[in-house]
Amino acid sequence: MNYEIYEPYGELGAKVIQNEKSLKWIAQADIRIGFLKSFKEKKNKGKPVYGECVKVNELYAPFCPYDFLIVFYEMNILGLSDAQLYVLMYHELLHIGLNEKDGEPVYRIVPHDIEEFREIADRYGLDWERPGNSPPKGIAKGGG
Ligand SMILES: [Zn+2]
């Protein structure tokens, strides 16, 4: 299987949603997120892809109990510390967007310019993912 459900990422995601003010609404709006890991060596324009956030296609929605899927590519994130994984998760969660149309939720992927979100660039810099770079303190380590 190329993708599998991975509960520890669900726990990390829940922690990040709880910690980050800009994500609080995700819990309040009851957005359903499925967390996966993949061993595919996914690349985009020659660069390894660490993670991605995908909106569940409306055609698949009746068969899938999630609104969004977040995938981490294991082969590409081998060198990342727990603190960097936290920022990666924060990044992917910031892609989750919600509009409303006629009282119905309309999910969307929030794009970023400059390859990063302002929230993250301001706090962690643009090269937070480089091996050895560690985001500033205030980020809990480990899976707790
Ligand atoms: Zn992104």
C-alpha cells in the first residue's frame, strides 16, 4: 500500500490545532482530517515533497469520512526533528480552508505565495526545514 493511516500524526495534528491560535477554528468547525503516511519518494519540480494537504474530492466524499487528508512522505522527512515535524504539520494545516455557500460548508485548499505561509515565515523563517535548523523554543518536543 502506498498510503496508510498513521495515528501518531493524528495526535500531532490535534496538538498543533490546539496550540496554534490561527488553527483554533478547525476544531470549532468540526473539520474532519485524515492523517496518513506514505513511503513514496514524492517529488515536485525535482524537490522532495515533505507533506501535503489534499481536499477530499466531492465525488469520493460519500465514501470517505474526511474533508481533508494530510500526508507525510516518510522517505523525505527522515532528517527532520520533532520540532520540524511540528512546523510541517502546522504548514499543512494552514492549507485547510472553509467557505460557506447557501449555508453549506465549501472546503478549499488555501494557497501560499513565497512557498510559505506568513505565520510560519515570521516565526520560524523560510528555511525551518533545513536539517539542523531548529524552530525556536516554545515548541514541545516528543509525541506527548
Ligand atoms: Zn504548502
